[in-house]
Amino acid sequence: MSGLSSSYRTVRLAPRRNALQRLLDRDSPVRRMDWVLVLCALALSLGSSLLVWSATRNRTDLNHGDPQYFLLRHLLNTVIGIGFFAVIIGIGHRRLRTAVPFLYVLSLLVLLTVLTPLGATINGNRNWIVLGGGFSVQPSEFAKITIVLGMAVLLSARVDAGERETPDHRTVIQALLLAAIPMGIIMLMPDLGSVMVMVVIVLGVLLASGAPNRWVLGLISAGVAGALAVWKFKLLSQYQIDRFAAFANPALDPAGVGYNTNQARIAIGSGGLLGKGLFHGTQTTGQFVPEQQTDFIFTVAGEELGFVGAGLILVLLGVVMWRACRVARQAGDLYGTVVAAGIVAWFAFQAFENVGMTLGIMPVAGLPLPFVSYGGSSMFAVWMGIGLLQSVRMQRPLSA
């Protein structure tokens, strides 16, 4: 009987061992996923919920009398973002390749919808669609993804097919036109911050694709000339001009256009090395810094967690960029390399701009801090980006 019992246990345990072995095989999805990248992004998204909570728990004008209103919604946004991450991994960036034309056209249609009566103006930018029930969507966040995917498809098609070693001039022009259309629509809103991010994405994609350097240098020159023309012919809205003026001269109108940046620097500077403690920041609880749960979320970390806490956020963001660069370098084809490089350019510039504007070294552009700022559209988009990075990594050759 004991021999039969032992055999029975062996038969029962065998399927479990086989399942565990398959899970731990070198080619299993679990082993091929970059867990350092995922865990750092998750730490930023979940840890920032405390910063959002601190910035909004006393804001009765915003939280509808519920101190945990923004905390719970931020956590919900994170869960939904992770859901998008899982869906993209399940589909795979290569299968998404065939759907890119449809996604691109859909993105343009949604962007154009913002310019209709269905669009809403928030903080001077008409770049939102209000869905009702307290929910809204910012289509420009998702346009960043379609620009990355669309340019990657065009620039890599003939190279991955073995017809060329690098993209030719005609292909580069097509890719630039593809990016220029959504950027032109977004400028009509106007949302200069998102356009700035997209310009950097375009440069990063071109560099990663191996396109001739003259295109990169030409785009930089054109960008400088365009910026000067926009300024000279006053094509910006007055509030955007005021933001750049305040950046150039921090002492200009400290109670007006320079108020946000002055209060942000005061908040960060008062945190010292270790901060005043979570929920104990006087600038934060006193509601001196506007838009503190979104654009200026970094000031909460600087004041309440100090140099150490704010530095930890930068370290985690730095690790995300490092692992993303590693994915781009080890991709099995040019398409994967360009997709990963575009996401690196997107995350890196947006993080630099957001932190820089709170420190006064960059103009205020209304860009969220990836994974940290409150906002559903931003959270969904950055987790989609992580999903694309993981897909590129998981579908690379095992030898890479």
C-alpha cells in the first residue's frame, strides 16, 4: 500500500513540476521579461500615490470632500495601465505592426475631435475630451505611441527585409511627414509641451534607425529656426509667452506668471536632506504650489522626502531609461530597436522637462512626470510604452 501511495503522489506532483519547469525555462515569458524594468516602473507608480494623496487630501475644492479621492483614482489608473501593459505583451509589438496604419488614422481622428465642440479647455490648452463622470482623456499622450510605431514601421521595413542597410532619403521624408501631421494638429490646440516631446521622439527614432546624420542636423536647425519664427510672429498664446518670459527672468512678476516656479523652488529647497516628512510639508499642506498633483508633483517629493526621496525617484527613472536602452541595443531587428529608442527619447525628455521646470532650469510646459504625476492618459500611455519595451525584449533571439 505504501508503494501505491508513493506512486500516486508522484503522479499528482509530476504535472505541477512540469508546469513549474516550463515557467522557469529560459524561453518562458517569465524568464524573458525584464523584471528590473517592471519593478522600477511599478515602484514609481505605486509610491507616487502617497505624493498624490499628500498633495490633494486637503484640497476640498478638488477632491469633492473625499481626502482619498485622488489616491484611489491614481491607484485605479495604475491598475488600468498595467492592464494595457499586459494586453500589449499578449499581442506583441510585431503583430501590432500590421495594425499601425489603423491605429495612426484612429489617433488622428481622436486628435481632431479635440478641436470640435466635444473638446475641453483645461489650463489654457484645448487638448482634452471629457467623457463624463469625472473622467477625461488627453489624446496627445497616445499620439506619442502612434508616432513611435508609425515611424518605426516606415524606417525599418526595407532594412528588415534585407533590401537596404539604412533607410533612404525617401523613407525618411515619409516618416517625417507621418510625424508632422499629428504634431500640426496638436499645435492648433495649442499644446507646445507635447509637441516638444514629439520632436525629441522624432530625433531619437532617426538616430536609432541609422538615417543619414544630415537629417538629424537639418531637423535641429529647422527646429531652432521654427522656434525663432514662432516667437517673432507671436504664434504662441499669451500664457505660453509669459511662461517663457518667466523662465528667462525668474524675478519677473513673482506673484503672477512666475508664481508657480517660485513656489516650486521654495518647496523643494525647504525639504533639505531628508525632508519634512510625508504629509508634513508646509508648502504642500498650505496649497501654495498650483497643479501639485500633476505637473508639479516633484515638489511634494522634494519638500516632504527631501533630497534623498527626490533623488530616489530620479534613480528609479534612471534605471527605467537604462533598461530601456538595453532593450533597444539587444533587439533582434531594426523595428524593435527603433520602437525601444523612441520610447527612451519620450520618457527621458519628458522626465527631464518636468523635473527641470520645478527646479527653474526649464520653462514650464505642462508635462507630467512619467509614472509619478496624477493623470489617467499619461499613466496608461507610459505603461503601454513599458509593454512595448517588454515585447521587444521577449521576442528577441535567445542568444541576445
